[in-house]
Amino acid sequence: MENEESQELELYENHRFTVDRGQESMRMDKYLQMRIEGVSRTKVQAAAKAGCILVNGKAAKSNYKIKPLDTISVLLPTPPRELEIIPEDIPFNIAYEDDDVLVVDKEAGLVVHPGYGNFTGTLLNALTFYFQGKKDRNGNAIVPYLVHRIDKDTSGLLLIAKNEESQIFLAKQFFDHTIERKYNALVWGDFNENDGTITGNLARSTKDRRVMAVYDDPEVGKHAVTHWHVLERFGYVTLIECVLETGRTHQIRAHMKHIGHPLFNDAAYGGDQILKGTTFSKYKQFVANCFQLLPRQALHAAILGFEHPSTHMQMHFESPIPDDMASVLEKWRKYAINSKEEL
């Protein structure tokens, strides 16, 4: 399903070590380089600088001298997979760029990274082409580093790191849930409240491996929290804003389905059927026209905020709702007004 299986590939890896009783004293970066396969001392030092290495629960510097029975926890972005990224001249929208980060305003339909069924034609292929021949401030070739993902048919803001140090610093923010992320979603049905929170572990559905399901068992899946707020009511559908506390695969799509409000035209989660409304053929045609205008789930990553890895300034970006989704919202606006006038 459009490379979404590969969405489950972890972007971060956790390591936990307890130092042996007989271990001689040595620098922590040297010790971790010996214990973690394929990691460079530079990466360990960058991780320590970003606060990604804890010794006995407290952030430690790379030159910390380890002691017997120390407990060391390490958060690292996963190393690039052994997959050659072919540079491809694919257009994409840049919202912001500096020496350390690139913010992309992704169009719907563009897969973020290569994987099963999509080895070319992805944003990562486009970024590899864009960075060809470019050097960073240290004279090293620039390569794109992913720190999060959004689905193929979701539009909006995506953050890319341009060096390993920035990736590690940003990865810590995503892991700690300090990144600001807000999505606009058009969902089926109306709400009794204006605000709400959905908490439910997410894991692959046992009925369909292509989608995620919510599980009550705390031992199954990964903890996920979505906050929602009503922006505009149209009667049979509602425009909401979703704030992600965690960032799991298909989180908003699965959570909204779970509470009975699938995203409008989300085929994977049942939103491509008429779930609310009348039986009049005129209404059915109206919804069919909306589906045609917006041939994807109505989900847009509208706001992205983070602490910059070098300047430590708070960065904030906003992306307007794209034309396909905006045109459908306008149709529902007019439909809602006409329906009230007819009553």
C-alpha cells in the first residue's frame, strides 16, 4: 500500500547498557563505540551534546568516565539502510532552508522515502538530486536525513536534517514530544464537544496488515495520544485540528476511525463511503463530486515548530490548506448554508 508498510521502519533506536563490575574506567564515547555496532565516535559525541545519552538517568558528556554498574541509555537515529538512493529531478516545495535544516511543504501523492514497491520517485530521491555537489560548512557532501515522516497522500510540512548532528538534535525533540505539530483534517460526522483527546495503543491490524488498529491491551502496540479541536462544523462532516503528542504510523487516521469519525475519503479506514447524511441521490452526487475533487484522505500537516539545532531559536512554520482540500471545504460550506435555508 503506497510504501506505507515501510512507515513502520523505526527512525530511532534505543540502547541500554549496564557497565560490568570489572570494567576499567574509560571515556563514555570510547566505551559506546565499542558496544554499538557501526557507530562513529563523532556520532556518539553529537548524541551526548544533544542530551541523547543518559547515565543513571542524567544527561552525560562524552568525556564522562564510566564506572562499574553505571546504567547508560542511548537514543540514536537509525543508520541509513543499505539502499542506494538514486538522484531524481523531481520538483518539491521548499518552505525554508539553512545550513542545518530543510522544511519541505509536501504535495499529496509524493512518497517520502523508498521502500517496498517504491524504490524511485520519492521525496528522498528528489532531495538526493537537489543536494548533489553541495557541501556543508565543513566541506562534507550534504545528504538528507529524515527525522519524521508523513503519509504519501497527506500534504504539508516535513522537516529534514542536512547533517548528522542536526538529525540527532531534532530526533531528541521528536522522541521527547517537544516538536509542535498540528494537522487539519476533515472527518465524517459531528461532535458533541469542541475538544477531545484520544488515547489508544496502535499496532498493525490483525485483519489487514496495511492499516493500524487501536488496542486496549497495554502490552500490544505503541502508546499514542491525539488531541482534537473543532474548527468548523458542516453537519455531516467536521473540520478539526489535530495535535500530535506522539507520532505513530497512521496515528490520526486510525484514532479518528476508532472514535467513529474516519477521515473524509480515507479509503484505507473506510472514509471513502457515505457515512453520514441523507439518502437523496442529489446528496450522493454531491459527495461523489467531493471525492473526485479530493481523491485522498483529507489530512494536511499545517503547523510545524521546533528548536533549531544550531541557533536554538524556536522555529515556527505554517502551510495553508492546499487547493484540493480547500475546494472541498468550500463545497461543504455552501452545502451547510443551503441546507439551513431549506429547513
